[in-house]
Amino acid sequence: MKALVIGGTSGQVSKQIAMLDCPDFTVTVRGRPDVDLTISSTLEPVISADRPDVVINCGAYTAVDQAESDAANARATNAGGPAALGKICAAAGIPLIHLSTDYVFDGSKIAPYLESDPVSPSSVYGVTKLGGEEAIAASGARHVIVRVSWVHAPEGKNFVRTMLRVAGSRDRIGVVADQIGRPTYAPHLAIALRDIAARLVLDPSAPTGIFHLTGSGEPSSWRQFAEAIFAASNVRGGPSAVADPIATSAYPTPAKRPANSVLDCTRIKEAYGLLLPNWKQGVEECVEAIRAGGWQVG
């Protein structure tokens, strides 16, 4: 099986998928300048040349706050690019897997979000990611849209690395305690995406549509996430700090974040038999990988 991953070799998830490359699952990762989601004319030639069995789109405009003042670029990447990919994959008969986000919801629901719950994004990022979902659904391509949350990895820009970096110079860090979700470790997610890809390629009747997929376990606040990071780092001799709880209102940002980012992952477990490891295991594995790399988080 040949997989074409859109997103660049430095992307948190695309890099982890690339690491799964083997004779049974060959992976080609394409990013800028070869492939640019904002320039649709760069997509079809690459897909035609690579002739993949499945396309996995990990590319996105993920600078959530910056998107508020850069809506055109966010829209071109998160909505326009997926729209073009969907049409190309539909014409070529290639299944498409696309990563989306919990930000398509406004976070006002008390219980975990189901795939069938009404969407109501509160940020430009969320609006543009929803646009990508809708465009793919309308494209005619066989598709699986995977909504994820709080993704982190040993490399790249993410919450785990940020907390460890800040803890290198501060003993106490104020961390938001009134937003909840489930962290998702990119290597765990990559394995699941590989399994979804194999099913789509080998089984014409494989379930399609929108699915939620995050780390398992009890929901966490950002503060609890930080505490787990510092605990894992401390026992390994790395940087740690006290995570002081603060309210969202005490840490204003240009983009509004969902207060509740907890996604119900029952549907993908029933359809694909997938259940990611507990998010705390992901934190332990992530911090251990960072330790093995010499605590390079700057």
C-alpha cells in the first residue's frame, strides 16, 4: 500500500506517519514547496506522479491566534486546499483521510461531543477547518475526516515542549484550569491513521464520514496536562515547575478556545476497532523521547 501524506516532513503527525514506512506501508510525505495547499495547481501533478493508494492530509494552518488576523491564508490552507484535494481524489478514485479539530465546536456542551452534534466554531481557525470538512464531504471522494484534539509530539511546536521550555527558567507557571479536553500523542495517532488507511484501501465498504479520535482516559484540564508533563519530567531529571491554576479570562488570547474540547470516540471504536492509549501514557512516552534527545525544547 502506498500512502501520500500531505503536510511536510516537519509536521507533528506527518513526521510520525513517515516513521511507519515499511514494505507493506510505503509513505511519501509532500510539503512546501512541492505541494502547497494554498496553490491547488501543485496538488494534482504530485498525486498523478506518485499514484498513491490513499492520501492522508495532515497539512493545515494551525496558528490559531494568528488566524484571527490572517483569515485569507487560513481559509486557503484549511478550506481551499482540502476542497481541491477532495475533487482530485474523487476523480482518481483515491480514498482521502483528513485531519480536523475540536475547534469546530464552541465548547458550550457539558458532555463529550459526538460527531452528530451541531458545529459552531468560535474562531477563524475553527471556521476554516469546518470549511475543509464540508468541502471534502461535498467532493464525492471516499473520505474519513478525523477530528483530533491537543496533539503533541517530541518535536515541533506543542504544549508539552512549551511547558518544559518555560519550566527551564521559572518555578511556577500559571496554566488554564477551566478548559478541558483529552491530549493526543502524535505517534499513537499516526498508527491509527495507518490502520484506517489500510482498511479504506482493502475494504471498499469501510466506514466513511466524520470520526473523533483522541487519547483515551479521563478528560484533563490544561493545568492537569501540565502537571502530568512536569511529573514525567521530574522523575527523569528534567525541568519541572508548579502549575498554578488560572481562569481563561486571566489569559486572554485573540482566538476564543472551546471550554469543552472532549470528543466522544465511541464511533471510531465501533467502526474501526480503534482506541488510543491513555493520554497519560502519551505524555510519559513524549517526555521520555524528549529526555533521550537531550531535553532540546528551546
